[in-house]
Amino acid sequence: MSISESDWKKYKELYELALDRFCQGVLVDAQTIAQNDALSAHARYLTLYRLMRNRDKDLAMAFDGLRRSEASLSLRLMIAYDLLSDEELSGLSEEFRERVSDAVRQPYEIEWVKD
């Protein structure tokens, strides 16, 4: 589907904002994992490894390339990863917002490995 020039311009701004938030979130979660002294070093390592592996896949799906043809899918994923507020999305046209309205927010949670 085509995307209007104004939506494309706004999408590129949201893309940069969401990418930064995604990376910041991964760094915060990595720090939380590393500092959890209640778990063994091995459990923290495994938790961190899984976090990075899973988030790397998500990063690739949502942010791998900046193409107009994939803007709707990319934006759906950014919304699902809870990286953009409704207020931030309000700058997009009603038509474009309707295309991504099926996205369900699912904020990340750390999946801890047990000792």
C-alpha cells in the first residue's frame, strides 16, 4: 500500500524515536539482569543471552530497513512493542492509523531463567 508523503515524513520521525526507545529498553533490562544478585552469574548470563537473542529478532522485524512498502508492518510492531504513545501516533493521517489499528500493545517483560 502506498503511504502519503506527510505520513512518510512523520513515520520516519516515529521510526527514529521508537528505535531509540527500543535500544534504551534493552539496555535498561540488561542492566537489571546483570545487577540481580539474587540469581547466580550463570542464570543472569542465560537470561541476558535470551533477552539479546529475542530482542535482536524483534529489532530486525520492526526496524530492518526504512522502506515505504513495509511502513505499516513496522509501525504495527512498534505499537505492539509499546514504543509509541497514542499522542505521538496522532500526527499520522486517519487512513494510516486505521491500517495499524489492529496492533495490540504487549510491553516487554524480562523472562528470568531460574537457578
